[in-house]
Amino acid sequence: MKRCFTVQLKDLEQTGKVIHLNKQNNKPDVEQFTPIPTSPVLGPIKIEDPKVSNKTYRWCSCGLSQKQPLCDGSHQGTSFKPYRFTLEQETDSLELCGCKLTKSVPFCDGQTCVNLRKQSGQP
């Protein structure tokens, strides 16, 4: 019986829900939550000479990829999905978000990582 509950809990976590046991009536309560990504770099990650139009990039949104800032499939089994994009015009470089909390997905917004560094005491 406990094993069945564990499987159900895992399935709910993957869809952004979690179970709490209600102590008053011993019934499970389901609650929505927003998963928080790992922040491997508190700042932008630069990509030099990106390809235009013919290449689809997959930006890592979970922070688990070993090929930061791009996805390597490490999000499998989580509720995270990579953000896919192509470039429409030429540029010398891209600054993709390393903290994974940008408001300008997939690009670094320049402010979120500054705030995180201040909160963590980093320069």
C-alpha cells in the first residue's frame, strides 16, 4: 500500500501537485506548487556566433543540464521542459539566463541574477 502511494506522489509532483495528509480527517489534500529550478550560474551565459534560422536552440529551464545554458535532457522525470527558439536576425553573441529565473526567457534580464547575488552575499 505504501508503495502505491509513493508512485502516486511521484506522478503528482511531476505535474506540479503535491499531497499532504490532512491530520483532522486522515484524507489526502492535493496542493498546486511551482517547481523551482536549480541556478547553476548567477549571471548570463554567453554563446558566441549563434546560428540564424536554420538551428533550433533548446535552453535548459531546470538548471540540471551539464551543457549549460543548453538542454542535454537532464530534465527527464521532472516537470521542466526546455525552451525552444530560433534566431531571426544575425548577432555576434547571445546572453542566455544562467539563474533560470529570468523574466525574459531564455535571455538574461540583467536584474534577477543581481538580486540573487545580493541575497546570497556574493559580489
